[in-house]
Amino acid sequence: MVNLHTHSLLSDGCLLPAEVCVRYAAAGYTAIAITDHADYSNVESVVASITKFCATWPKDFSLRVLPGVELTHCALGQFVPLVKYCRKHGIAVIVGHGETVCEPVIKGTNRACIEAGVDILAHPGHISDADAKLAAKRGIRLEITTRKSHGITNKEVAAQALKWHCRMVLDHDSHSPSDIITPAQTLRVARTAGLTIPIIKEIERQSALFVQSR
């Protein structure tokens, strides 16, 4: 299993990137993306640090590590240039911090992230039919999250993804050791969101293919 949404102390996580990797390997994962929060204040330093770390991570280690960012609480017009900057400078996984219901997020962020071409729309909250349909058309993945606060709308997000044939990811949005749960625990959260075992297996297959493509 892979997890494409993690944080280190390069933003608001509490672990070094290396410890994030070691803990995920011990939990039974084969690949992760380190996706620390970024906006215009820190995007250059975060991108440089994460890409350097991933470039120096041992190729023969049991866990593959992809460089990523989570573009977070940005003004709507900033997502397009920030996505372009991240792509140009070696970021493999771009997460958009969606319109979660557990904190204030600028209205229209879901659409701005989708139009900018992020890879994953994290915790998109009450995502509209129009936005889910556009995400499906553009191949952008909607996140089912194991993070309790953001996961309040997991059932709704899963239903929209299934309705509009969106791709999905099963992610932790991990910030601390307690957020790094096993694949079996992740499976239980996905089942609680209303996803069947065949659908979950297809999500896992598609996520693995995504990792291979980076």
C-alpha cells in the first residue's frame, strides 16, 4: 500500500523526513510522498529541501519516497503559478488543501486546485457536483482521509467520487507517529466511508500505478 499525503517538520509535522520514511516502512508501506505545506512564503525552501532529501534517499531501501507539497490556504489565483513552479523544480506529487469542513478555507479553493492541475485534492469537504465532475475529467484524485477531523465528510466525498467516476486515494495526512497507521487500519476507514473491498483494491492498484509513473 502507498500513502501520498504526509508531513514532516519541514512544515507542521513533528518528525524528520527520514523518520517519517522509517516509520512508514515499519508499518508495511511500499511508497509514500512527503507533502509538506507550502505557499508563497516557503515554497522555495520546502521544494528544495524535499527534493534534496528524496534524491539522497537510498534506492535500495524497502520504501520509495516521492517529493511532494501540499499547497495550503493560498489565494485562488496563486494555485496555477505555484503548481507550475513545483512541477518545474522536481515535485512529483502536488496536493491541494481542499475545502475541509473543520477549518476555514477560501470558498472556491476546490475548483482552483482542480483547474491548476494538482494531483490530489485533499479533504475536499462538501465538494460540488460540478467540481467532482471536473476532477474526474482531469484525472485528479479525491482523497479519503484517515485524519479524523478532515474525515468527517469521507462518506460524502466517496459518494461524489463514485457518482462522477473520480479517481480516489486513501491517505493519512500524517503529522505525528500516531497518525501513521497500518494498511489494515486504513482499510477499515475506507470501509467506514462506504467503499467496498473491490473498489478499495482498485484504488490501491491505481495509486501504485501513479507512483510508478513518477
